[in-house]
Amino acid sequence: MEALLVLVRDPAAWAALATLVAMEVVLGIDNLIFISILTNKLHEDIREKARRVGIGLALIMRLGLLATIAVIVALTEPVFTLLGRGISWRDIILIAGGAFLVWKATREIHQHVAPETEEEAAESAGGAAPGFAAAIGQILVLDLVFSIDSIITAVGMTDHIPIMFIAVIAAVTVMLVAATPLANFINRNPTIVMLALAFLIMIGMTLIADGLGTHVPKGYIYTAMAFSSAVEGLNMLARRRRRAHAAGAAPPGH
């Protein structure tokens, strides 16, 4: 208890907390995009439940990982050598997670470009329960990848475990609040889905590159995402104005 009071009085601890919360929230954007696309494929009645259950279990998993932080930090130790470079468990997890993300996003793009036939759609609709369980599992798998990377990054920013716990809880709370509005926005705008899937491929490739020893600064990634989103926002505005102009120019009774 005394140690916590010391942290409360320390301005450096507050600065570290603010930085970690911001970092966790920004890193959570990747997760939110994935969760939104994944849960939007479920039946409308269970989408929000899937988001809440998935993010809630992800929070429990993250807190559990923080409790074993010594083990997480040890994951950076090389376990074998490949092409003259030491490969650690962290690298393996990042490569596997990145490959999964690229595969999943590519598969989703294929389904949007080549939609299911009526027979295939009927078969998919019949498997709503397994779809819910599969969605939760995939949310947890991807959150595990991002969690390990963010925890290792957090260790380099602060030595105080309570600060890490508070930062994780704050970031996941933001994810819970933002998950449904973001998913609804993506669902209402089909062109956003393709853009979001492209983001997931880019994020997956950067995870693979990081696992192979080529670090891509996160600032580049999020700047590219922000620029692409701004361009798509202008496109959406232009389409909306064209529709409004066409509706206003249409003769009465048509």
C-alpha cells in the first residue's frame, strides 16, 4: 500500500501512466478493426454479445499475462538461430500472428470480391453457434499476439506493475465503449470494409517483418492508416453530395 502511495505522489509515474494508456489505446485500434469485421459476420442478435465477451476475456488474458511478466520478458531470449539471427518465442508469436492476420484478411477480401452462392450462405447461416465460438477464439488469439508485444514494450517504459495494470484496464475500457459504434460504422459503409481489411494485411505484414528482425516504426503505420481514412472520408462525402444532388435534380414523381 505504501508503494502505491509513493507512485501516486510521483509526477514521473503519472507521465508514464498517461503514455502507456495512450500507447495501449492506439495499439487497440488494430484489435478493434479486426473485432468489428469479425463480429459483423455473426447474426445481428449476438454481435454485441460477441464483442463484449471477446474483449472481456481479452482483458482477463492481458491481466494474467501481466501477472507473469517475468515469463513474458524471457520470451525475447533466442531459442534457435535462423540465417545467422536468433529467433525468440516473441518472434515466433509475431510471425504466426501476422501470418494469421494476412490469411484472415485475404480470405475476407476474397469473400467480398466473390460472394457466397445462396446454397453456401444457407450453410453458413446454419452454423451460427460455432461461428460465435470461433469468433471469440480468433479475437483471443490475435489479442494474445498484440498483448505480448505491447507488454514487452511497456516494460521498457516503466518498471511499475500497477501502472501497467491501470493502463491495460483503461485501454480495454475504451475498446469496450468504441467497439459497437465502430462496428456499426463499418457495417453501414461497405467501402470501409475493404479499406479496413487492407489495414489488417498491412498490420499483419509489419508483425511478420518485426518477427524477422525488421522493425517498422508504428508512426509510419498509423500515419498511412490516417491518410487512407481521410481520403476515404472525402470519397464518402463526395458520394453523399452526388446522391443528394441527383435526388434534388430528379423531376417530381420520379
